Amino acid sequence: MLHRSHGVAALMLLAACTDRAVTPPPVETSLPAVSVNAKRPEALARMVAKALKNPALRAYLRAQLEASPYAEQKLQFQTFLGANEGRALRTVAAENRVSKEALTAQTKSAIELEAYFPVPGHRAAWTGDERLLVATALTDDDPPVAFDTEGRRHVLDPETPPTIPVLALVPVETDFSVRPSRMACLEDCGGGGGDPVAPAPGLYMTKSHFTKDFEGWLKGSPEFEVHILGQKGQTDSLTDYQCAGEHAGGPYTFDQNNLDWSGNVLLFSKNQINQYNAAHPNQNIRVFVVEDDDTACQIKTDTERFQKVITYVDSLYNHLTSGNDSSNVFRKYYAYAATGYSIWKALASWIKSNDELVGTAVDDDIVNVFYPGYNWFVKGENNVTNGWINLVMN
């Protein structure tokens, strides 16, 4: 990185798959109880693992995974159990010597789950044989708890997956209400003829790079989202005005599955900017990045943690951590501006800290550091730089 001066020198002083074995598995002689916390899916993971000793169920599972139109060949677990007149439900119940009614009640008492092989190498390697584990965890920081087809419990390394294929049974991150197309339209999908439609004027992101994926290996690919935050009504609080991400829809859609992304995604249209500025004179917008672990395009996290991130970063950079359209007759550009409000009331969730707080965007003029190809830093907890994004006005 190269340092450069931007006329804000007063701010310069302010900012400164391996062969790892699983743990020895103790044998469990009885079905784990779920009365302590019915929402925890550990007991269900054990039942599924034991049922997968049945070769017919393994073949059925593999066929359903391969037919899935969703990213990473995901299945909604409860739907999978009930599909085809409850074929999987009957087998799992029979292999565990419980009634279909009891198993149905147990699945209904659990949170919504999805099943898939989160490690691409595991997904490619598993041919339907008995050599696999079924693992679950509620959050990215939880060590995955796994079971083999004998029902034995293993605690896995949360940082590194084992060599044996692992089927994840984890809280839903996918919007299964929208069935995606099996074919992705990459370019010129209009069938020829006519001029391409010009992108709507507004604030766009053209590149992003993050230092880590903020996602445990059991949760698969990351789901980065960019949120536009601004003043809530005439209060002293922030609210979420627009989300850009995999499930945002229309020109706000982009899907970043690794540390780097490039393209052209709309974050906030010129019309939205004008409406916001009219309703909130002298107030500006904040660009905030999260790695989504729960409901798409809704920030669910620990409110106190969120507050600490933005309050600390704001204090270091003299509250010049927002931005606005600064275009003139000579050029279009989005530049830093003063932050007016930072109080945030996150959406409630029974799992705390679902969404990882990647950070709030700060103009490189304010950070007073230049990173080639990007113009805004993404600052997270303790002012750690978690990434860089390039923002432009089109």
C-alpha cells in the first residue's frame, strides 16, 4: 500500500483440506435427548447419520442432492424428509426405531435446516458410500459436532474439515421459496437484436476484496451483502434503506463466493439518493458490509457489537465515515461526508451474532492510505481493515 496526502493530514494520527483427525469418538448407547433445547439439531444429525447406513437412503439422498437447483446442491431438510410421500422420513424413523409421528414432531420442534456437502472436494468425492459423517453447528464459531453411520459422536476442527466427506445439517441460509434457474445468464441473454439497456444512474460497486470469508467451513460459501444505512425518519437512529447481495433482486444482485469479486452492482439508485437527501437534509448514507448467516438482506446481529464497531470507527475518523453523491458538471463521484447518526437497533434473532460484521466503509481520502484498484476501506471491529471496495457514481 502506498501512502498519499489528500488534504486531511490531521486525520493521519487517528488511524493506524488437510489430514487432521477427528477427536476419538465416544460411543453413545442411547438417542440424545432434545428436551434441553429442542432447537438444537444435534439429535437429528445423529438419527440421519445412523439411517444413512441404509444403502437405499444413501442412493436417494445422493440423487436428491444432484438434482437440487440451489447453490452448492442444497436441500431444505424438512422438505427432503417429507418429499415423495415421506420416503426419507420413513427410512430415518425405521432405522432409529422411532415412529414417523415422533420423528415428525422432532423435526417440527427444530429450527429450519438445510442439508448439503459444504466442502466442494467432499461433494465431488462422495459416491453414495457409507464413508461419511453428518455434522451440525449453530454458529460459525461452534466446533462442528458430527456422527458416523454407527451413531458415534465426533467433535471436528472448526477451522479445517476432515478428509472424510461431511454432510452438513445446519440452520437455513438459502431462500428455498424461490426456485432458481439451472442456467445462469452470463451475457447477451436477450436473444440478439437491439441496444443493451444502460444501467440506471446511481451508486455502484465494481470490485470488492475481503481478507477472510467470515464463514466456517461447515457453512459453505460466504454470502456477502452490502447495505445502505441512513437516518431513520427524523430520529437519532439508523435504518437499512437498501441491500445488495445474492438474494436482493434486480440490479442489486451480486453473488460473491470467495474473497474477490468484480462486476457492476447497483447499491443505491440516483433516484433513491435524491429521495433520501430530500427527506433528510444534511444527512448522509453509510455503506456497511455483512456476511449473512440468517435471513437474506436483513441484518441480524448483536446490537451492542454493531454499535461498538461503528462508534469506534467514527471516533477515529472524525465521523467522516459516510458518503453522498458529490458529482458535478465535470465528473461523477461518490465522496466521504459527515456521519450524523450511528444508533442501530438490529433485528431480533434467537441465535445471537448470526451475521458477521465485516465492517463500515471509509473513504481512502479519510484513511489517508491508497490501495490500488479500490477507493473505500471496510473497517471492522477495533478498526481492523477487513477488505476494500470500489465505489463509483454512474
